[in-house]
Amino acid sequence: MSVEGKIKEAAGYVKEEAFENGKSAESQRKAQEGRDLRNEGRIEDGKAPKTSKPGTEN
């Protein structure tokens, strides 16, 4: 596991959580950027990307 991958995953998680409940298009765009960053970090660490809806365990 790379340190960079872990940082990307954590930063993406924080960004997604901060903007996922916003109703504006800008908030939704930023939440998607967070998901993309989190998945990029997961892929770098050899994990599968998360594809489920935000806020679900699956």
C-alpha cells in the first residue's frame, strides 16, 4: 500500500462527505470529484473501486 494512495483515498472521502448532501450542481460535482479521487487512491493500493451509492455499505 502506498502512502500516496492512502492520502488520495482519505482526501477523496473527506471531499465526498463534505459535499454529498448539497443540492446544487456545484456540490454534486465536487462530491463526484471526491469519489473519483477516493477510487483513484483505492486502485493505486490494489483495492477495487467503490461503485455503490454514497451512504450505503454495499
